[in-house]
Amino acid sequence: MYNNNERISASEINKFTYCPYQWYYERKYGTKYIRKKFRKANPDYFFDKENKFLSGNHFHKFYRMKYMIKHVAIIILILATIFFVYWCFLWNM
């Protein structure tokens, strides 16, 4: 077994809750061995941490932009409704 430690870390618990098989195989064989086997089975696949980081930043940037646009649209709608109700009361008096 790769990791004979009796203690389980918080990150291992997180891995276990995500996928028990992933936790088991990483604990039994280690990440290095698993990646080596994966590269042997899939030679065209390329592990690129930088690319994943950049794509994650891209996702979060556009998610935040959509979030902001949605909230600005809601605020404008609420203000327009308030002004419309106020205008109706003034026009009827």
C-alpha cells in the first residue's frame, strides 16, 4: 500500500466524499502511479494545470459578469416599477 498512515487528512475526507474509488486508489497506489498508468493508456491526453487554471478564471469572470448583469437588471426593474406606481398616483390625483 502506498499510504500506510492510519490518520486520514481533511483533504482525503474531501476526496472520499467526492469519489470513494478515487480516494481508495490514490491511497493504495499514489497519484504518481495512477498518472503514469493513465498516460500509458491515453498517450494523447495532456495534463496541463495552467490551462485548467486559466479556463477556471475565465469561467468565474463570466459567471460574475452574468451575476452582475442579472442584479442590475432586477434593480432597474424594481426602480421602474416604483416610478411607474408613483407616476400613476400623481396622474390620478
